[in-house]
Amino acid sequence: MTLNTRPPTCVVPWPLILVEGGEKSGKSWMFAELTASPLVGRSFWLDLGEGAADEYGDISGRITYEVIIHDGSWASILDQVKEVYAEAARAREAGEKPVCLGIDSGTLIWEMLKDWGSERAKGSNANKRRLAMDPNAEVKIPPNVWDDIHARRKRLMQLLMTFPGICVVTARGKESIVVDDNGNVVSGVTTYKVETHKDLPFQATAWIRLSRDAHPMIVGVRSKYLKIRHGKEDQARIVPNLTLEQLIFEELRCSVDSQPRDLVELGRERTPEQVRDDALAATDRERLLELLAEAAHPAFQAMTVENEQGHIELLSDLIVRRGHALTGGRPQPQQRQPGQQAPARPDNRFYREKESRAAQAQAVPPAPDGAGSSPDDVAPPAMVDRLRNVLEACGTASGPAQLAAVQAITGHKVGQLEELTRAEVVRVGKLAEAAAQKKDPKKALAALMGQAMKNRKAAA
């Protein structure tokens, strides 16, 4: 793999601005003022529970923005944001003035997502039992529902952070009490809190705080022109009569040359199970070769999955086996009967790819002559002895150390190696064989043990 780079554009991106403050501090008004600026184009107001959109429509003597219509559902809100995003992209390509999107407010977006999660959580078996015993019991949102909440918010924030125009999000902020580790209120101590998702101030380009009894404050900003250095007295943060037009076009120096933020969405890597499912569904060799190349990436090194028979198998071995099936080789894992000759090895691309990976190709044999035919049978002594030798080659010579390695990989307690099934010996042996070929076998085996435990935790 070659190094992939590009020079920076040095262009000021269009901003995502957080405007927060106490009640009636002018947050919605500040966005309404921006829509009347001659420097901006078409403007859209997404009102989420604040109710100020209609009243402020003519503060400059003319209608300066459009109110987005939605039915209050997340799908409707997200669809409308996507439509505004598309319009902003069109205007930018056409060389028009930047489109503005105002969301009033971000606080209620987060509350909406949490309420949705709470309703889902009530349907879980644990919470159903808890509510049946006490209708006023606290409903705990399980981790999988929190994951869905954050996934919804992530889709919205990806649009806002890469918006090809100006995006303003308001939020409520106030002084809050401080609670210690035991849940007790700390007397006489308060802290300021922005009532929205904790990541929004990090994701915003500029963070503005408004107050009824103080001038606007620039809490933080990402800019090469407007520098806010906390703790430096010579850096002004209080800006009397600050407007968003002034901040965007004078302080941040946005212009018609500005571009959306270039963000690559993270988390696009596929799971081993997704690769496995594609391999099992593949009907042509070329697709399997693509999947084999994907499985050869270091991120999938020695990664095991459950195959179609319910047994654990190296991902790369599963793909190679599927390739054999499509090219007239071995369609399913087979074991020779006593006295049966080994089948001729086909000379094809899959076999050559397999042979090039010698460390994994020389894995523990599936079964010696005279052994039972089921992978769930107890492994014969010859297989166990071979496994001991392989583990010793990885620097794991003592009995307790070998048992610890086996338990980490198989996921269950083992009193002695003789208790292992043939399938478990094959699985542990293959991983140990791969580790033995590394520069530091002991370290490589420890890494495989850790990866196996992570896989089980992720699947739990």
C-alpha cells in the first residue's frame, strides 16, 4: 500500500455555529438577523419546539427566510435537512450566495432522541418486568438503544458539519448545581452547562454564548484569523453588539471561495461476519478473490468466524474453501475415512493463494486415522500433543500458561488440554501456528488471545 496524501487547500470552510444562552437571551433573533444580511442567499428556519420562526420573519421589513415544514418525526426532520443540504450544494455550484440553515433548537433535538430511546427501552423484557412491579420505576436505556440514538445523531451531524453553506444551531445554556460522586449537591457551587449533546461544542466551528445582562461572548472558535487563547488576557472574547454576519464574513473571513468541511466518515470498515456472509453468498471466483484480498488485510489477520456448519474457522480459510467449491475442489470441510487417500490438490488460483500462506496452511490436521468423525468429539492424544508442541513454539511452555492461552481463545474454562474437542484443537492450533511464524511468537500469540476476547465481547 502506498502513502496517500494531498496538500492542504488553506481555504476557510463554511461554519457550523453554536449559539447558546439562557432564556430570552436573543439566540433565535441572532439567526433572524443573519438571514437579512445582503451577503447570504436563500435561508431556511427549522423550528423544533421554540416557536419563534413565524414572528421574526419580517424584522428587516421583508421576508428573509423560509420556514421548513415537518411532522415532528425524526424521518421527516432528517429528510428536510437533506433537502436543504442539496439546495445549498446546488447554490454553491451555481456561484450563488451561501444558503443558511438555522436549527432552533439543538437542545430539543437531543431531548427528542433521548425520549425516542426511552420509549424503545420500555419494550425490553427487563424494563417490562420492572414496570409491571412498579409503574413509576426508572426506565433504563440499554447500551444497544444508546448506540441507535448516537447513530441517528451522527447521521444528522455529518450533514451539518459538511453543510455547503452556513449552519447555525441554537441551544439552551444555564448555571447548574454540582453533584458529588455520592449524588449529593455541593453547596454554594455551580457550573455552566449547555443543554445539548456533549460533543456539539467540539463539532462546532464557533461557539457563541448570549446573556440577558452581558455582551455576547465568543467561547471558542476554530480559525486561523480569529484566535481565542484561553488564559491570555490580551485576547478579547467579549464582543459588544456581535452579529453573525460580522463573525462569519469579517472575523472568520468566509467568502464565495469557502468550501464545506472535508470530513471522511469513520466507521466504514466491515466486520468479519459481513465478509463471511458475502463469501457464503458469492457465486463467482472473482468476487471471492476480492473478499480474500479484504480478509488478508492486517485488520482481519487471524480473525475467526462461525462458519455455515456452526464451527469456528479462520475467515481466510472459509473464503479459500468456498473458492475450492466453485472450482471443483472441496465444497465442504471433509475428513478422510481410515485408509482413504487424500484427494488430489487442484492447481488453481485459490490453492496457490492458500499455499503462499504457509503458516496457516500447515495447521493442526482435522483428524488422524481412527479418530471420530464429529468435530465435537474429544480430540485424540496425537492432536493434543501437536497442540502442546505448537504452543511451546510460541514461548508458552508451562501447563498453566498453555491452559490460559486456550481459555482465552475458546472462551471457556479448561481443566486440561485433553478436554478439548477436535474443533477447538484445530482452531487454537491454527492461530498458534500463525503466531509461531512471527518475529516474536509469544507477543503474537498474546495479541491473538486479546483479539479473540474482544471478538466475543463485541458479539455478546
